[in-house]
Amino acid sequence: DLEEDIYMMQPEGFQVQGKESLVCKLEKSLYGLKQAPRQWYKKFDNFMGRNDFKKCDMDHCCYFKKFDSCYIILLL
């Protein structure tokens, strides 16, 4: 999920006895991280592209898909 390595201190109550100076490497984006919204949007954008939705050039929070006689428009 994450594009770069992110490390954090061991959370209080989860510290390993005798190894308090070690850190944890995050494998997935978490809520509260600055990267979390970007990662969520990236996954969402990939999903929409795989399902033949097009992103509006004027507003990247607008996706649309045309059928024979109608459109589906999705706004974030």
C-alpha cells in the first residue's frame, strides 16, 4: 500500500520488554497518516478505471460512464 517506508515508535502498552528502542515498520496506510487519503484515492481511481469509468478532465472527483442511452455520474 505505502509508496515509501514509514516507521513509528512502539505504541504504549505494546512495547516488547527489553526492546523498547526498536520501531515498527508500517505495511499499510492507516487513518491519521498523511498518506492515507492519497492511498485511498489511488485505489478508488484504479477500481473506477478497471470498470470503464472515465475521470472528468475539469474535476478529478467526478467519474462518468456512458451506456447506450444514459450516463452514470459519480461525484466524490
